[in-house]
Amino acid sequence: MSVPSARKLVIDLETVSAARRYHFMISAIVPRPIAWVSTRGVDGTTNLAPFSFFQGVCSDPPTLMISFATQKKSGERKDTLANIEATREFVVNLVSEDLLDPMILSSAELERGASEIEAARLATFPGEQIEAPCLVASPVNLECRLLRTVPVGSCVAVFGRILLAHARSDILGERGTIDPDRLRPVARLGGSLYALYGGAISKKRP
């Protein structure tokens, strides 16, 4: 059995503070894709916010998952989560390099009812199967309907069925799949760090 050349530090995530757990996890579980989620409330107001505890979980049916901290710093329920629970609809807009700055801007916590979409002056188009708006600038928009929510500690995992996808034709390859060289996605790292796309390698699996 090989022996590590340097002793590894043991971090007991059951005993460290919640803040240290959070900062360790977001720096260790990287890179993370970003779900830029747009919603419409029952009162017609729109909301936009980025979330990086996000992943696809099934292709049959097409399903994705986003984990939300339930509360703002003010103690109010997060607008995105409240809108999804009320309307059972949302859109995941993918983030390319050119959208990095407006995406970060939309992470600011505005007053209830204020629209990050309007604050960032982002153009939208209506969804075809849902009422939530899609971002024109995003290269891919995924119209989703809520399947279920699962409370997990201080968070809520939201599972959504992807009903319809809008994809810019210039980012699609010959097989109709998305070419990462054309998409140039942004990923989240720890703290204020983001990863820009630097290329991919192809390796056949056994």
C-alpha cells in the first residue's frame, strides 16, 4: 500500500462552524455550473438570481436540481424559491463568459418585488410552456416545471422537469449537442472566484 508523501489535514465537518463548512465545501466541490434562474411571481413581478448548487439528475424524464438556502440575510424567504413554490415554474439560463458581470450583479439582494432583470436591463422573451421569462442574452434557456422540493437542513433542494430548451444555433455541433468551445461556459469556484472555459480533452471510457 502506498503512503501519502505528506500527511493530510483531517477536517471534521460535524464539529466545525457552519461558516467554515460552507466555505470548505464551495472551495472543494469545484467547478460548479451556474443556474441563472428567472421566475415570475403570482403578482407578475420578475426575479433573477444565480445558484451554483446545481446539477442535472436524470434524462428520462429530463430533470435538474437546484439547492437553495431558504432565507435572505434579512430573514425573508428568498424570492426565487418563493416564486417557484407559488407558480411551480422557472427558467434556468446558462451563463457564458460575456454574461459574467450581469450575472454577478443579479446576485445582489434587492427589496421584495424589485426586479434584477430590470435593474440589469436584460431583455427577455416569454416562455412557450410557462409564464416565467427567458433571457435573450443567455445561449441556452431551460423551461422547467417544479416536480418536488426536498428540505435538507437549512436548504431546499428543488427538482424541476425540463419541458423545453431554447439553444442558439451557433453553439450547436454537428450532432445537435452543445459545443463547449462555442458556449464558453462560466463555472463557480470558492469565494469570489470563477472559472472561465479553457478547453476540453476527449478520452474514451472502457
